[in-house]
Amino acid sequence: MMKYGDEHVEHRFTLSFTESELRGQWQDYFLGIHAADGEAFPEDLIDPSVLVICNLAGEIVQIVLHDEGCDCEFQFTFTEKAQIEAYMKQHVNV
């Protein structure tokens, strides 16, 4: 996780399914994100979570890092997004 424009930093974490919501042509999935043992998220992140937006065919369209339930100035790295995609395929069947 890194702020837009900042240096590339990878974080290790685990994920948990929170809820899903159908929104017109989109299926939104909300995931809890938890720092792995010995890891710390950036201190500017107060309550991070993940929003995964899929189309109705189950394809991931966007992965968004939220803080306190809202979009924030942080983004996931490519490796972190790949971990989230793998979680979705294994646990949520997208």
C-alpha cells in the first residue's frame, strides 16, 4: 500500500469476506484486511478495508483500498492486487 505518487512499498496481509452488494450492473464485495504478523500498515491508514467491484459475469473490474469506509489517498501495489484477486477466486468464486 502506498500513497499515490510515493515510493513502492509492499505489505503482507490476510483478508476476510465482510459482505457483498448488488448495485445495478456491478457486484461489490467488501473485504476486511488485516496486517500479517510483524507487519504494520502505513500509520495514516486508520481503518483500512477493500472494495472489489465485479461485473455480473464475475470478472474483477476494480480493486479499491478504503479507509474508514471511504476512498482514500492510498492504492494497492500490483502484487497486493494479485493477492486480493487470488483470494477472490479461492474464497468468493469470482
